[in-house]
Amino acid sequence: MHLTAGQCEMTARRLLAHLEEIPVLLKEQRWAELAALAEFASRDASPELAQTDPALYRLLRRQITEFRIRGWSCLDAKALRKLANRKN
């Protein structure tokens, strides 16, 4: 499954809001979605958002922090992307 840049961001934001779905995606081997999440979280919330949309910035910072606290930062975006490309 190939995701566009917009789909990657929307997928990552949805998963950040629903961290309980990550184990399900792992079990179902939905690598592209997991890669999108790992890449988005590794980039962190854009500092520009603090000026343009402070509420969204705070939300993303809170969600990414929770993602890391739960240990999901161990997801390797590069490895997941390879798995996603191999599956196609």
C-alpha cells in the first residue's frame, strides 16, 4: 500500500490519537501506516505550528510525548518502509 504525503500525515495523526491501534497494525502487518506514524513522530511537531496553530501544536506535542512514553519510538521508519515496499 502506497500512501501519498497527505495520507501519511492523516494516518499518523489518527494513530497518534489512537495509540491502542498500533498493536493491531503490527499484527496485520500494515507496514506503510506504521512507517508513516514513525516518520511523523520522529520529525516531531513543527515549531511553526506554535505560532500559526498553538492548539494543534500542543495536541501533537502531547500525543507524540505519549507515543514515546509508551515505547513506540522503537518503531524504525526505514525498516517499516522496506517491509511495506517488499509487500507490494
